[in-house]
Amino acid sequence: MKIYYPYSEYLKTKYHEKVYKLPINLPVTCPNRLDGRGCAFCAGAGTGFEAMDSAVDVAVQMQVTRDLIEQKYHAKKFIAYFQNYTNTFLEPERFRTYMYEAAGQRDIVEISVSTRPDCIKTAYLDILEEVHQKTGVAVNLELGLQTANYHTLDKINRGHGLAEFIDGVLQIKEYRGFTICTHVILNLPGDTLRDAEETARILTALKIDIVKLHSLYIAKNTELCEWYENGRIAVCSKEEYFDRVIAFLELIPEGMAVERLFSRVPEEEAVFSNWGTSWWKLKDELMERMEGQHSYQGKRCHYLDGAALTGRLSFGR
């Protein structure tokens, strides 16, 4: 029994060989930062640690990164990953220009657009559909939900609730062939194991294709950093995080790809990250624990499709 379904395997099945992401930074911000705050966990540079400066032309960003990856891994297929901030927070024609520029580069098989659930509109989805139809490049939308607990979303100044996420997913589902990746943090301050479980259940009910789990890291010069250093919040233990990841994985279907289990952030950027341990050591420890307790993805994913009727009623044929 496979412990979980890794994103790398999902891509290899879809594209018949290993596929690598080319992170791209656009000159864009986030609507949640316009009041000067933004999400409590968001540093001024956003999340684009691995990408080049947004002032660099998109084609140049992609070429430089591709050259490095090609040399190291002999890669032949790539995803243009618009990673940082809210990439649909652009004038639609500028958005269209960037999408076509990325899709037109050699060996690009997919465009992945990271954005917020409350920044999904038909105008942008229509552009992505147009690019897909004219270039043959696949489309993925990465939505940051973080947690299904709207109390926690309010506390961290996320700027949206669960309803906006559901609405965004339903809009995207109208476009045949688009895939959805959801970004989730399972150990936000105030969340519990039950919140992790309910988040898994909601993503399952909405038939999300890919999930990206992040362990909470506390970046320097953020509101969350101030709370942490002043003792207003605490981070759950490594063991508790493992409990939440295991519960989450058991409650999602075996066909939902898992892109990540732990954060990967430069140590110099954070005051707390992964309990002072490397992400790969944490992953090895988690896998060993899951194997030891016979845990695996999808083990408890049997709560939908009229589960209360199963085995209780007999229907005539």
C-alpha cells in the first residue's frame, strides 16, 4: 500500500516523464496588502524565495532557471509557475500578455497561476482558457486557503473566508481540464486537529486535484513574528503536526496529489521553521511513523456519497 500520492508521480503520469517548475515573479502585489497589513504570516517579499526579481523579463527569468535545471537534471518538460503574491490582481490585458509569453517558451507543458480565492473572476479564467486552446498548454490554478476555520482566517487577517474559496473552486470547475491546487497550513495558531480534518473533508468534497501542505514558518518582519516573539502565540509540537498531517492524508482520496508536506524556506528568512529540522528529515520521520501505524492516504476517506445510508438501507433494483 502506497503511503501517499506524491505530486512528482502525478506529473510523471500526466506528462510521461519528470516535469519541473520554473518559478516566475510578476510585478504584482496582493489586494490584502493595500491597507499596509496583508496576511499576518506574509513577509514583504511574499513567497517567491526561489524566483528572480519581478523587474526581470518573464522570458529571461524562465531561461535562466531552465538552464540551471536542465544542466542539473537533464529536464525536458517544464511548468511556468507564477508563484508570488496574487497573479490575477492585474489588469486583464497585462495578465493575458504574461500568460502568452510564458506559454510560448519552449518545452512548457503547463501554466500554474498562484492566486487568492477572492481574486477568481471569469475574465481571467476566459484568458487562461484562450491560452490553453491556442497553445495546447495545460492550466492549473493554485488557491491559498490555509485553513477551513474562518475564525483563524479572521485572526491572521487573511481577508477572505471559506465561502470565497468554495466560490472560486466552483468557478474554476466550469472550465474543462483546469486543475486546482490548494495551499494549506495545518498548524496555524488557534487551529486544532479537528480543523485539519475538516479542511481535508472540504477539499475532498470539492474534488480538488492537488494539495500543498505547509508547516507554519514564521518569517521575520511580519505581524506573526511580532506575536511569536511577544509570546502571544505558540507553535504546536512536531508530534502534533505529524498527527494533523496523518489525519489529513487519511481523509483525502488516494487520487489527490500531494505536492508538499513541510515548508521549505531559507533559514535566514525565518525566526521559526520546521522545529529546527530539515524538511527531508521530517518527511522521513513522518513516513516511518505512518508505516509503523499502518496509515496511508485515503484510509478514512469514506464519509461522502450518502455515507449514513451505506449498509443501512436496501434498495430494490
